[in-house]
Amino acid sequence: MPPATMTIAARTFPALGTFATVLVADPDALTSARDLLAAELDAVDAACSRFRADSELWRVNHARGRPVPVSPLFAEALAVALDAAELTGGDVDPTCGQSLVRLGYDRDFAQARRHTGPLRQPPMPAGGWRRVRLDPERAEVQVPAGVLLDLGATAKALAADRAAGAIQAATGCGVLVNLGGDIRVAGDPPDGGWRVGITDDAGFDASTASIEPRQVILINDGGLATSSTLGRAWRRGDADLHHIIDPSTGQPARSCWRTVSVAAASCVDANIASTAAILRAERAIGWLDGLRLPARLVRHDGAVVTVAGWPADGPETAPAG
């Protein structure tokens, strides 16, 4: 019998302003897997896009403080975002939408970064996640007037988790979903695990073909996420900006890390931890270690710190169960 890795099939396509890749351990399941992933991403975009006038998020953000009926998917996405804020003590705050608008990220990123003139308004701190009201029983959301939600910190990771689960349930085979570095695996992995390349210096224009991994690791289950100050970075006037916002100032986080990768039980958990680690700077080392979350943190000069069992750069091995 040929090695299990020989049977892996993959498909990549653009989605959510990045790339989406699905790998399956049974080539016969690839078409179904791709269709299920595309459907999930379409649904998440329709619910959570900050830039679509027909999205649920747009309606919530422009309701001027009135309650808005929402779908179960949007309610789940917002609940995840609010949980992220609570778990991180407000470091990962979904009310940073107005902060991003003030920094020029007021449209799809590919378009926003083309505008390089000076900013015309001062930074604005986050609106405050505790002011957001989610009523699961009534399926309603209420956001104070003037506060804009941005679910970008967690919605993509949630989509990876949901899609991987749906594909595995429908096909019965092992699957890996990668949404621009937000990864979730489900089902039985190939022999030895899924091989995942880790990079720490990729810019927005990087593709799966152009990225050169700094390390290759093996994972068998759970999620993996990488947060970076380089992926969505832009310039306005003489200011270099990126999308990971310090809620207290409304400005890009000033961190000692350019990239943080974390392995966890789900992609959402990994994404929350990797984003918070950027914001927590040096304190992230002890915080991640205390949570026993395997992580790889990279300083701006390329120096690497690993914690909680993440393998040192070199031989392939698995950082998470």
C-alpha cells in the first residue's frame, strides 16, 4: 500500500480577502470538500463582512443603537468575539471597528492599502466590548451608536473550525482547512500527521506558491493560527500601520513580536491566543507557557522564542496532540 501522504488531495481558491485551502485524505472527497468550504465561507462573509452593505454586520453597525435581529451564524460569531475579549481581559476587542476606519482600513484591504495619503482624523480607542448586547434567546444584537464591530480577529478562525467539522462529518475522511494561516484539522490524519509550513515574514501579497516556510511541523488534531504585524500592513503619510489594534489607544499594537504562531484545541482558541500574544509583547511568553499552549514567537530581528513544547526550528515534529 502506498504511503497515506500519497493520497492527499488539495484545492486552493481566493476567499475572505486571503486564500482558502482544503486538503483531504481521500481524493474522491475533494470536490465535496471544496464545495462545503466555499459555502461556509460565503455564509461567514455574508454575516460578518465589515465592507458589504448587505451583510448582517453592516446592519448591526449602522443601526444607531437599535436592536437588530441576527442569524444563528452571526450570533455565534459575535459570541466567539465577545468570549475572546473576556478571555484576554479586553486585549482582543471586537469594538475596534472605528479604530481601523480612522487608520484608513475602511474598505477591503486590497483597496485600502492603495491610499497612502496622510490620515485626516486622530486615532480612536475601541468602543468597549462590554457595551455590546447579545440576546441569544431573542436572536438580537444591540451596539451603541457610534461603535463599530469588527469580527476579523475571530470570524476567519471560526470559519475554519466550522468548515473542517462539516467536511469531516460529510465525507468521513481526514481534512485540513487553511484560511490564510488559520488552520483546523479534523478526522483521521495521514500517517505521521498533517505537514504544515510555518512562516514568519510573509506580506499580504504572499501566496501558497511564494511562501518559503521557516519550519515544517506535524499536527494530528486541533487548530493552529498565526498572527502577524506584516500580513496586513500599510502606510499612510509617514506612519507605518498594521491591523492588530491596541484597544486602549486605537493604534496598531507596538509589540516586540512580528509573528506569533500558536497550537490549541481549536482554530478559534489558537487565533485568540496568537493575537493576544502580539498585544502582550514580552508578557506573552509567561502567559502562553502558563496556559500550556505550544507557541513560536518571532522578534522583528528574526530571533525565535518557543514555549510549551513547540519544537525548536529543525526536525519535523508535532507541537499539539
